[in-house]
Amino acid sequence: MLCALIMAGGKGSRLSPLSTEAKPKQFLKLFGDRTMIQMTVDRVLPLIPIEKVFVVTVKKYVSLVEEQLPDLPKENIIIEPYRKNTAPCIALSAFHINKKYPNATMAVLPADHLIKDEDEFLKVLKSADKFVCDKNEAIITVGMKPDRPETGYGYINFGNVVKLQDDHKVRKVEKFVEKPDLIKAKKYLIDRNYLWNSGMFIWKTINILKLTQKYLENTFEVLSVIAVTCENDYETVLQEKYDNVDAISVDYGIMEKVDSIFVIPGEFDWNDVGIEQVVGIS
């Protein structure tokens, strides 16, 4: 069973001044009559029904999510009381999704990406879902082929093809590389064994929770207490306990420590939208 988790709690600072903390870029209409988060949900609906779409955001943006996504079940809005980076945000959401759909496949998707070839994007998600269903401990990330020496993205160094999954080459991830300087970015472009890290991940909810327990034990223990709290007390306990999780990215906290990580190169137009993309495309 494939579910989508859309991450929509960011401040959108790379798009300032168009994007503000009161209304960041994921809630703006930048490329037509739909906001970025609406476009993200629209993109997955041919594959994932709305009841299996979840949005994680901070409390101040819940009203924007409800206003812009009126068909989204309210219980599918996962509230992060404080921004604590992506590892606890994802683990909190995995607990939530796993409770509703045990051992689901979870596709983690940022709310502010621009993707043009949506059919190919959905084919990649299908292939990733099949791969992790066959290999439950696997993590799939989607990497984008660089077309310039970009210093604003992280990179993925990939190895051999391990499987041809529905015409998509699944490759072993050798390592994740943080945002490079220009010299290294030019080297990666020439090397051709590097992809941009899109920040899209596909895994089993049970798997990411096990990995959180293994590598971020404190975060797992805090979230475990929150997860079993009764509905009447949930919001209070979440508010009290969540500040105790580790403020760390999923890349640093988990990805760089795990062996069973694979990448599917995305053969579709993609942008992690910043001010230069809006100026250049609109």
C-alpha cells in the first residue's frame, strides 16, 4: 500500500521576498492558478488516493493546508509543534501513517518542487514502491541528473545497477555528498556518477521507524511515548515532549549510516524552486 507524505512546514526562505514566514512558497501560486502544495497533491492523485495522502506541517500553517486542500482528511494533517529538522518530522509522520495503514510504503515528497513530466514521475514512484515491497529493508531515493555545476544541492554518488525495475535502473548509493563548492560541483558534473539529491525518499514505514530506533534512539523513545498517547491528551503530550527530539536531518541522522540505500535516476524535468527558478520559468 503506497501512501504519500508531503512535507510542508518550511519557511521558504530561498524565495524571499515573494515567500514569507507567514505564507511560504508552498502556499503560493507561482506557476499558474494552483499553489505549490496543491500541484504536489494533484501530481500524486492518479496513483495515490486522497485518503492515503498525508501532509506534515507546523501548527501555524494548518489553516492554510485546510484552506488549500479541502478534500484532505483532517486526520491526515500531521502537526509538528516545533521545527526540529527532517528526521523527527519524518519519524513522527511514520508513526502516524503506520497506525492507520500498517507497514505501508511511504513516499516522502517536498511540497515545493516543480515537476513537468508527471507521468514519468508517477512511473518512478511505482517502480520504487515495487522495489521496496520486494526488499522491505531498502530505501529508495530519487536522484536528478545534473545539467550544471550546482552548488545549492546535495549530491548522490551512485554505483552499479542492482535491478531493472519496470524499465527504471535501480542503482546502489555509494554515498551522499553535501552541497559542494564550485570546483567539486564541476568535477561531479564531468564524473557522471553523481546525481542531485532531490529529497524524495520511498521506504516502508516499519523500516524507517526501525532505523530511527537504531540511529536516533532518543528521538524514537520520545516519539514512541507520543504515539501511544490517547486522543484526548495527544496534543498536550506532543507539545510537551516534542522539543526533546534530536534536531537533525534525515540525511545526517540516518541516510549516511545505512547500507541498503538505492537511487532511481529521475528522467523528468525537476526544480527545487528558488527565486532563480521562478524568474527563469515564469
